[in-house]
Amino acid sequence: MGESQLEKSAVPAGAGDDTTSAAAMRRQGLDRLQANDFVGAVEFLTRALALGSDKPGAQLDLGIALQGAGRHGEALRLLTATQDSLPNDPAPFLHAAISLLALDRADAALRAASDVCHRAPQLPQAHYVYGQAWLAHNEPARAEQAFAAAIKLAPRFADAWINYGVARYRQGAIEDAKRAMQQVLGFAPGHPAAAANLAAFLSISGGSESAEALLRQQLAQKPDDIGARLNLAAEFLREERSAEALTLLDKGSAPSNDRRAARHWHLQKSLALLQLRRIDEARAVLDTLAALGPIPPEIAPLWHWRHVLLAIGEGDLRRARDSAQAMAAALAAMGAQAVPEHRIMAHYDLAKFWSGQNAHPRAFAHWTAGHKLLAVSQPFSRPAHRAFIDANIALLHRERFAAGPRAANADPAPVFIVGMPRSGTTLVEQILDAHRDAHGAGERAALTNTFAALGGGDDARAVARIAGLDRAALDAAAAQYLAALHALGPDKKRVVDKMPGNFNYLGLVGLMLPGARIIYCARDPRDIGLSIFTFRFHGAHGYAHDLADLGWYIGEHDRLMAHWKAALPNPILTIKLSDWVEDFDGTLARLLAHLDLPPDPNCARFYERDSRVKTVSRAQVRQPVNARGLGRWHAYADELAPLIAELERAGSLEAWRDKQTTNNGDQST
């Protein structure tokens, strides 16, 4: 919270030249304090106190100014000394709690903040600082309660809303966190912290395009918003858009008055340079970062990861391993102030490194730890999902499609590529996007949203509502869906939606889009399971965080796809990832024939195109098809035992018994 949120003590009337001079000094100091000129405030208030200004009030003012200037040790001494003289004024107690937090004296800060809440229960700032103290103790549920109390007293208290959202995020309630940031932006448009946090939460939950749009809008309106700039750079770096990240950062400079932001600026720039293989420049940036002082524990793993990459870039694998070990130690000591996403990504980064060193158990331990953190915000229920699958099979059967109402259109443009993630969906989309008559629209949420709107949710009851739709409702939904689809590729014969999870909603496709065609991508489920478990997916993938749940979910996916193949009137083409390796030309011919598209030589050179791919498969589809991702699961057979056991129970391995290829890399898409 800003120190100026508390009323300052009044300046007493002067009596005599010295007192008048002291009063003038104090008045000028308070003016500077109100303007957040803390250095100037300290100068004038120090002189006022020396000239004999009202001691308790002047000590309080100077303590607040010192706090604003970051001199918390000196501030705390003055504020503590003032408390006996001003026992009924909550300000010295409140600001003492703030400085205790800044000095990492969390226990003392919690006691002090609790004392303020008892002294001034109607003071919103008291509850706010109490919430901050609970966050410092890594007690987000207690912090949430305190921030909620502050909001109840001051409904437009922006910082309280923001920290309430942070507390909800740390408990895994990311949708609540987003709503808190939206609340602030409703009454304080363009609020820097709210915009930056909302963008981060959108990105984590799968809305990267919305996050990027929000950050671009924020920077257009407030070019000096360093939080928006850093978060947008992080978005670019996550998608390996390194040159864009570097350009964005170089439009400004490292903040000189905000050491925390300056550290993140150097971390982002060094990573961009490392991704671009500009090793010497990256080292120079890291040296500049080191010169700012000791690396805070909450960002130490990010610092060590840059040094892992630096050592790899310089060909020193021994130093890279040493840096990775230092990173693991730093990860265990990040403390309560660490951003949860930084912990998660540190585990995934370390897993990727140790996997590359063939240290499979060590890599798997980090993947498991990362999933454990993700599971907090993405719970998964087997009974609920099975009820959803069962409802689809029971209600959207062959007879329903043959005799029940369906939309009247026969538009052949929609193409759905479905399957489990990492089964080859991006590869098929990129091959089709290279065709002159097709447009790859990426992973669209349109079908999911339409299902939720028509069904009133995303569960078994929603399936029943979908199955009961009449032709008028289906025609209206189809018209809206197709209008948006054709706008993406108005001159194309086929528009491709490659959201893998659309296999859950193919029953709606059969009712709403009779002319749509479906491509089902398949791959050895053990390779699928390993690949899903070893990638950090953004969005909701609750099934992925436990290996047994993941194997069970793949089995349910197989059961539903077997039903769709038997029940849907829409044509379904199955393509195995291995088909592309074994017979690329024949597989391409089958694909184009399925879509009634003529041959196009560009399809075979799909990897030469400079296409924007937003999925984790972006690197794989920029190279020719290869077999490196087939059979990779063998190296992790022991670790994958819970997944394999579930696949055996589901009968999902019967079709893959003869696939014994063993390779190291993962080139799946």
C-alpha cells in the first residue's frame, strides 16, 4: 500500500522563530511526502525535527518518509519510539508492521499487524497489512480473509483487491484471481498491477491470445508500464518469439528506480539473448544483474537457469550440471514470496535438462513435483468425467443422428482435427495449412464454448440438453458458428480447427455441422502419456497431473472415440503418427482425399513455412517428419508403471503391441 493512504498528523501552530522555521520545514516535508518525493521529504523532516518541531508527530512523519525511501531499519526505530507517545494513533503501529515486512521479519510483522487490527478495526489498511503478513507466512487462506475484510470496509481499495486475487491464485483458484483483477480494472481502468496480473492469469489458464491483447492495449495507453512490458516479454519468450521479446525490452531500458523490476528486466533480456544464441551479450546482461546485489531467493532459480543455458551455449556441460544442482537447491529455498508459476517452471526446466543428460529418474522427479503444484489449481474427478463419457454414449447414438433433428446445412468447410494432446494434431494442421485451399485456424475454443452455451455447462447434464436440441436451435447455433469460421478463411474451401480436446464434443458436431469432416490423430498411448507428462501445458488439464489418472483418461478417450466412429454420420479418418514416418506420401494422399482437396506440393514442405504455432509443438513442426518421438516411453517404463497399468486395464495397448521402436527425442505434435 502507498504510505500516503494514511492521514498525516497536523502541523502545530508556531511560536517563535525556531518553531516557525521548524513548522515551515515540516510543512515542506509533508508536501514532498504527499508527492511521494521521499528523499526530499526525509531531508526537510529531518531538519524540522532538529529544529524542535512537535517531536512525536515529526518522528512519525520522518519514519513514514524513511519507509518510503526504503530505509526501513531507520524507519522502524523512529516508528517504534513514537508508539508510546501516540498510543491512540494507529499510524505508527501500522507503518511499523509495513517496515517489519520489508525487513523480512514476518513473525514480528504479523504480531504488529494483528495489534493494529485490534486497535483500529475499522481501518482498511490495518486488515490489508495483516493480509500481507499472512502472505509472508505462506498462509494464503488467512491472507484472503484479511484482504476481504479490507475490501468490505473500502470496496474500491485496489491494492486489497489485487492481493485478494493473489491469495486466491496461491490457493489454486485462478478464476477467482482473474475476477479480482477485473474488479479493479472496472473502477480503475489501466491499473498497472491489475492489468499485469490479469494477463498472467489469462496466460496460465490457456488464454495467451487474450493476455497478449490486454498487454498490448495497456502499453499503447501507458508506454511506461514496466509490468506490462515485462509480462508481454515473458509471453513472447514462452512462445520462443525471442526477437520480439528483445525488441520490446530494448524500446525502454532497465528501470533505475525499481530494483525488483530491474532484476526481472535483466532476466528477460538474458533469456531472449540465450534463445537467440547471442551468448556473449547474454553473459554481459547477467553480469549487470549480478552487480545489482544479492539475488533474492524468490527469483534465484530463474537466475541459475540462465546460467545453465549459458554454460550449454559455451559448451561446458560440467558447469551446466553444477548450475542445475545449484538451481535445485535454490528451488527448495525460494520462500513464501515466490510466484507459484516460477516454482512450476523451474521444475519443468530442470526436468528438461536432466532428461537431456539421460538422468531419467532425476528428470522424472522434477516433472512429478511440477504436476503436484499444478494439481492444486486443476482438480480432476474420475466419476464426473466417466459420467460425461457415459452420457455421450447413451444419448448421442447412431439412432439419434439418423432419426432425430439435425441442422439443415451441409457446409463442407469445417474440419476438426482431434485426439489426445501430443498425438500429431499440430503436424496435420500445419500440413493442411500449407495447402492453397485450406486455412489452419489453430486451437479454437469455439466448439467448447458453443457446447457450454447450448448445454448450460460441460457435464453429463449438458450432454442430455445437447441431445434434446431441436432443429431451430441447431440451425441458429450452426449459423453463428459458421459465420465466425468463414471469417477466418473467407477464400478457403476448408477451415481447420485442431483443438485436440474437441473429441469430447463430436456429438455436437454431428448434430450441428453435418458437412464437417473429422481427422482423428492416434499414437502409442504410452508415448502420449509420457509426452503430456513432460510438457507444461497452459489451460485446464487436470487429468494430466497424476500418472494413473492420465492413463485412465486416455482409456476413456479411446472408449469415446470408438463410439464416435460407430455412431457419427460425419466421415472420420484415423491417422497414426507413425503413418507419416512410414509412408508420408501415401498418408498425405489419404488425408487430401478425405477432404476432397487436390494435391499441393506445398504440403510436403510444410516445415519451410514461417507459420505462427502457439502450441508446445512449435519446434517439431519446423522440421521434416522423423521417428524420434516413436517409442520414447521405453526409457521411462519404470516411472510410467501407474499409467501403463491403467492403459492395460482399459485395453488401450492392444493395438500397439508390435510397436517397439525406441528413440530418445520427442518429435510429436
